[in-house]
Amino acid sequence: MIINAGIVGFRGYSGAELQRILARHPKVETFLIEHRADSSGRPQPMGASGPERISCTPEAIQAAGIRVVFLATPPEVSIELAPPLLDRGIRVIDLSGAFRLKTVENYRRWYRAEHPAADWLARAVYGLPEFYRSEVGSAALLSNPGCYPTAANLAIRPLAASGLLDLDAGLICDAKSGVSGAGRKPSLKTHFCEVTENFSAYSVLDHRHVPEVLMNSGLEEAQFSFTAHLLPIDRGILETIYFRAPRVKDAEQLHALYRDAYHSEPFVRLYAPGVMPDVRAVQHTNFCDIGLDFDPATGRGVAVAVIDNLVKGAAGQAIQNMNLMFGYPETEALL
């Protein structure tokens, strides 16, 4: 069965990545949904053609037979666009943070805005397939995880669930992302001259991705320290996670814990104990690579997780979720 899928925000980095991946999906016909009439895309060579473009109204989307819409838009735009589509039975995969948190109070605190679609906020399925695969298939509204929380939760949750963490010692996540994570809209922070030959921390102590990690890892806010940094590269995330686990005897025991958790997961790859992945290993892929090491003498452990922020951290994971929602092989177009 071939389905029609629409992309709102197709000119942004995540939207462009959605186009790239969906172009090789044998079961999807892609439509580009024009949300901003005044926006412009990259120049195209003469004679180039692409997916059909339609206006961004529920009526036009429904008339085109579109069954699922990807919203690669800011949260406030997703909150505006999603409910009318959902009311017409069109499934929505939202790549923003609009529906990731479960309460209006939590949304207000971390996004510093009111949420006018509280009913859908509570009903959205959080789309981290490795944890919630059974819920993704029937989702009407799928909230795609943030890029930082995707890597962090995959690296933290097996250990947190084991009960081996020293929670009093806390856990530190030192996270670094390429510039495309900030989106395509220009700003002083992402200007070439500000980024190149530079390295900076941002959103210290109040990054809006923190509650996503807490929701899915089982940690409390007082037990988790997170700092995001901007790398002078275009794509990729590397997170170094420091913890104490005095009841772990060696790196092999730690590694076995992760093997048990992810042995059947197609997009999580483990490295041998003491071997760490790097960003280049996952660029342009939907993989999350994890490396682990442990010092028995001090009870100190380190996990390193890497993803491509535009693929497993955004468009690739969204398509992984779409595959599950429509009964396609989970890896379709992603391997």
C-alpha cells in the first residue's frame, strides 16, 4: 500500500532531510505543503522537478489524499496546525517540542508559553521506538523526540532501570551538537564567523530538552545535570555521560546490561568495552552508537552516545515512526 505524505516546513534542515529520505521510500508519495507564501528555498537547476506542492489548509491536504503530515515547524506553528488535521483523521508526526511534554504546567515552565491544545498534549505518543514501539503503531499524533534526549535516553535508561546507579552522586550529561540543530533561521549565535574556530555552551541549567530526559529515564531533576554545547560542524551530536555505579564490577558487566537492552534494536549499535564512537560514524544515518567504560576501583563510569541530529535526532526517527504507524518494515528507506 502506497500512502501520500505531506511535509510542512520542507525548506528547513529537518524538512529537507525528510524529503531526501522519503524520496527513496518505495511506499510513500511525498507532497510539499506550503505554509509560508513569502519563504524561499534553495536555487534549483533548470528542468529540476520535485514533489507536488499544495497549500497548507486542512481541506487541500485532505483533498490530496494525504494520510500523514510531518510538521517540521516551530512549536507554536505545530500547535496551530496539528488539531485541525487530527480532527479530519489525518495522522500527524510533529518534529517540534509542541507535544512532547504531558502537562500544560510542564510546557509553560520549559517553553515559557501557554499551550492551547491541552487535550492533544495529553494524548500524543512520544515516539522513541526503542522504548514505546507498541504505542507508536496506533498513534494519531506522534511527538518525535528531541535530538539531545534521543541520544541521552538511549544511553541512560538501561543503567537507570537496572538500579545500579548511585543516584545521590547524580549523573552528568555533557552534550555537543552541530549548528544545524539550531535550525535554518539565521541568528548571531549561528553566524559562520561566530561558530567557526569556536566552542560554546548555551541554555545552561534550563535547556528545554531536560524534561524529556527526565520523563523517559526515570531520573529526578536534582539527579541530572545537562549542558548543551555548540560545535563548529554542520551536523552530529556527541554526548558524554558521567555516572557512579559502585555495584558494577567491571566494564563487561556494564556492557552486558546494554546488550540485553538493545540486542534486537536495528538502530542502536554498541562498541566493545572501552571503545568510543565518534560523530563521523553516524553522520547521514539513523544509528545511535554507544560506547561504555568503567573503573571498578572508583565506581566511575562513562557512556558516550552519538547520533546525527537531523536523522536519528529528527527526520530519520520520524520516518522510523511512520513505518511503524503504517505497518511497513521499521528500517524501510533508513538502511
